[in-house]
Amino acid sequence: WEQPAGGLYLWLTAPAGLDTRLDSEFCHACVEAGVLYVPGELCFGDDAPTDTIRLSFGVLGASQLQEAARRFASVAREYTG
């Protein structure tokens, strides 16, 4: 991982085979856990990848970001073993 030097977003590429699209089980599980992300498919044109995620870190405070990261990581572990 690279530590961001600024900006508002982190781009993630999921492990091979994990579908992160808006209608995916993974996306629904994140929403159920109280975490929202922008599926990468919404940020590309034709032939959009199905395994990318855009996370925003520009709105939440440090403790809220830690909690959001904990929730996201918990769901990610469920889907990636």
C-alpha cells in the first residue's frame, strides 16, 4: 500500500475474482455493514473493470475513518478468506 500524500480518494483493486460492482454481493454486504464506496464501474466508460473501488477519505474525522476501515476490512475478509 502507498500512503496518500493528499487528495480525497483511494483507489483499490480487489483480489482476482472479487466482484465489486454496484449489484454485487460484496457491495450489498458493505452497505449492510454501514460502509459505502463508489464501485469503479461507475467511474469508467465502456469495458469498465468489475473489481475496483473508490473510497473517499475527505469527509470523515480520524476516528470515523478508523471505524469505516474496520467495517470495510471485516467484509473484505469474509469475501477473500
